[in-house]
Amino acid sequence: MRAAKTLHELSSQQSYSLQYAVLRAGKVIRQRTLIRAEEGQRCVVPGRGRFHVMSDGRLLAFYYVQGRDAAGKAVSENRVMELRADGTSGPQICVPLKQPFQDCFTATVRAGSQPSTMLDVLGHRVGARREKDNA
């Protein structure tokens, strides 16, 4: 019997992913990787995602990606993707902002906001200077 492989033997490359799970009665009933990036590959790396509930009940993921596309072009943008009730997802759609949000909060029903066709975002933009707190 061979001993289990060490962590280094299994993989010495970092991976990044954006995932979501559906829970029912405290148990995970569905888990899915929306985007995965492997170190050393030409790809976009996902940042944090936020949920947004549309007024028609559809659920969207709003998230930031950075890196290089398959053609080698630099990418730094926010995207949305629909998360469907059957576990599938829609295409990744770029949200055309002058400066994308690297980290943000969205108005959400979990915080008391109503479902909406408008995406309300507050956060840190890529390249924006962060002022030190002088308090």
C-alpha cells in the first residue's frame, strides 16, 4: 500500500475560482464552480462575487476578473452571470464601467433592498487611490 501523496506532489500550482452553493435545511444540495483559473495559464482570475436579485426573480452574480484573455490581451473588468434555478448559468457578460470595482458591496435583499433591474454598487475601483483614515 502506497502512502498518500504530499500536498506538493498533488499540485504545486495555485488555482483561483468563483464558486457558489445552494443550501437547504443547512445542507449543501448543489455546489458549482463558475470560473476557475490555474496558475501558469493564460486566463482571467476571478475576484469576489456578489449576488443580485432581479425584480423578475432571476439571480445574478456580479464579480471582478483580471488577467489575460486567450489572445494575451490584458483584462480588468466586472462581469455578470445569471445563475439559473436548474443549476446552469448564463454567459459571462462584461459590465462596461470606466473603472471596474475590484471589491464591492451590492444592494441586496438580504440587507433589506427590494429586487431590482438596477445594480447598485459601492466599493473600491481599480486604480483609485485609497485615502488613509486620519481618525
